[in-house]
Amino acid sequence: MGHIDGTTLIQAETINNNGVSAPNPEYTKWFTLDQLIINLLLSSMTEADSISFASYETARTIPYGLLLNHSLITHLALMLCQLKIKFSAAQRVISP
């Protein structure tokens, strides 16, 4: 859960070891687990959604994308309802 809610912090990709930059083994562990979580999240989605979210880089960003996507869909649905109501009202004015 820490990868999704941000309580498990992203580790530095490299560490300084006696003045020499080296890969950070903690980052490798973090990255491997994060990718596993991303794959689990994507596998639980519809194909269309998983394609939309496949470019997200960390597990933490996917829930924000889902919220944004849901918010956008809700907004578009409300706009469509408003248009239907206006169209219906316009038809009543035109047709006796």
C-alpha cells in the first residue's frame, strides 16, 4: 500500500560509494516492487483503461489518473444531460 499512498518513499537511483556513483540496491528493490504493483493494477482494469494508464511511471500516479479520468467522465456525462434537457426544451418550444 505504501507505493500507492506515498508512504513508501522512492529511493535514489544511485548512491555515492567513496566518491564513486553506484546503483542503489534499495532503489532496485523499490522499482521492482513498484512495477509489480503497476502490473497488478493494470491487469485489474479493462483493456481500454489499462492502455490509457500503461504510460504511468509509478504506482502512486495511477490512482490520481483514475480520479482525474472519473472526474472527466462525470463532467462529460453532466454536460450531455444538460444538452439533452436544453434540446428537449427547445423541441417543446418549436413543436406545439
